[in-house]
Amino acid sequence: MVVTGGGTGGHLFPGIAVAEEILRRFPDGRVLFIGTNRLVDSSILNDQSFETTSIKSSGIKGMSFISRLKALLQIPYSVIQAAGILRRFKADLVLGVGGYVTGPVVLASRIMGVPACIHEQNSVPGMANRLLGHICNKVFLSIPGSEKYFPSGKTLLTGNPVRQELLKSINTQISEISSNDRKVPTLLILGGSQGAHRVNILMLECVKKLLSDMPNSFNIVHQTGSADKDYVKKTYSELGISADVSAFIKNMNEVYQKADLIISRAGATTLAELAVLGKPSILIPYPYAADNHQEKNGQYLCNSGGARMFIEAGLTGEKLAGEISKLLQDPESLKIMGEKIKQMGKPEATDAIVNQSLTLLGIKYNKTTSANTDV
């Protein structure tokens, strides 16, 4: 199987979840992940158990005229490059999980007659997936309503795959610890795999107010992205706060378990993880996301009562601090929010995608006997 996508952790992590499940079911099988040459791809994919490679490709939407022209001219070469990789790998199936690299690989697979599926994480699909929906065999969706952007009869609502390491923690006692069970609640700040500058600044403004409202009564774990790490760490230190600050968090399982309240952007993969783990959240959608999809993603969870959302424009550190302080000092509200958001989770998403993908190959998997048989 070939999985393709990248450019952000939100595109990579669902693909990783599917790749892990394929190898778990078929220990003698092979998975190749075709990503981009961006640093985020290599840093996340380097430690995985499957094969990885990349092709030359560029984004089009939101770029300058010259950049768009260069990207368009590069597409034929990218498709040829992808076709060569698929041929050498002897791919049986391709799954695209988002990002501009997906386009050339899925297009090459269909030209070669290799079955292909795509997975759309967001409420509003990007341009690449909208186009690929017309040529691929199956479209897997994360959020109800996004089916209207694709040909009828091809879509299946599966949810967004969550990494196995996170799923394993669902039934552990530590993930169910409430603020009542710990003397000091933990606040987790996430800005996506590359951080979020405005969220970082808001939190530094916010924490000054929190110190007066809740002196010495909260812990902070903050994922900043590489650009802001040193500044954020220095500012916390100057404020007398011993915060756990990282550019990128790899041990998300452990960090999620400790968190009582999460402040986050509204990327689809992060939201899927919050829902599956039942983590109450305050969402600050990225205002420049294509088609404003982060706000629409976040609204889906907020409708459940398990998350609260603030639009970045006009949001102040003082206003954010007021909401955080109110929630951290009300464990019962946090517990109810956690229960409500967990009802929106789809821990079976990976299984659903793998099962449907294998059906395209005429393969039926029996979980009870671990036997693989032709349909």
C-alpha cells in the first residue's frame, strides 16, 4: 500500500494510523509513505516502521501568480516521478490523506490502473481533494456535510484516523483523571504541528491574568513551534512559571493524559484526537485557513457542548484568561464537557478506512481468526 500526503502533522498522522494498521494486519506486507520534502514530514516520518520517500511538488492555492505557474508546470514531472515510484514499489493500492503531494500520486495511480482512495479530514475539502474525488475509487470523510463536495455514491463517513498510541490510552485510568483528583490542573496549549504565533502571544498575555486569578494553581504544557520556543520559554521564566515548553511534542499520549483543559487551533486531526480522548477544549481557529475550514471544523465539536470557540479577531489575553480560569475552577463543568466531546469521537475510523480500502482489492479480513481471504 502507498499512503501519500504531508506538509502538516494534520495530514501525516491519519496516514500514519492507517499505515500502522495495515502492517499490524499484514506483517509481511509493505507500506510506502510518499510525502513532501518539508522538515515537518521528515521529522515525523523518520521514526516510523514503514518506508518513506518524497516527490517534488508545490502548492497552488494562496500562492503568487509566478509560484502558481511554476507549480502547474511542475505537475507533469511530479506525476511521472510518482508513477516511477509506484511501479518500482509494485503498489496494489494508494490512499491520499491530503496536501498538495497527494494530487500527482493519486493521478499517477489512476493512469496506471491502481485503485486509489482519498481521505478528507476537514469540513471543507481543499482544491486537490475536490478534483481527485472525481477520479478516485472512494472518498472517506471525517465530518458530516462535506459529502456535498464530492460525487454521490463515492463517499463514506468514517471519521478521522487517530494514532494507535493514543487509542490505547482511552481505557486507562490516567486519561480519566479529573481536576478533583489532582491538586493542580494542567493546561495544554497546542498550535498545530508548526505552532501558532498568535496563540502563543495570547497565552503569554493570558497567563499574567491567570496568575492573579489562580496564583500557583495550574501547570502549563505549551507546544510553540520552532520560531517562538525560546521567546515563550523566556517569558514564562520571567513570570516565575515553570512551564514545559517544546517546539514539537512527540509523546502526545503522555501529554494528553495529563491535560485537564486544552487550548488549541481547530485542525481536523487535533479535533479528532480531542474527541476520541474526551478532552474539554477551548478552540481558536486559524483565521486564514482555506475556506475558513478550521472555524467550521471547530463548530462541529462546539455544537456537542464539549468545546468552546473564540474567533481570533478581537480575542484578548484577558478574555481568554477569564474563560480558562472559570473552567479550571469548575471541575464538574470540565467533566461534563469531556463526556460530551467524547460522544463525537470515532475511534473506529482507522478500521473503517482499512476495511473499505481492502474491499477494493477483493480482500476480506477476519479479525477473529486474523485470516486474510479472497472475497
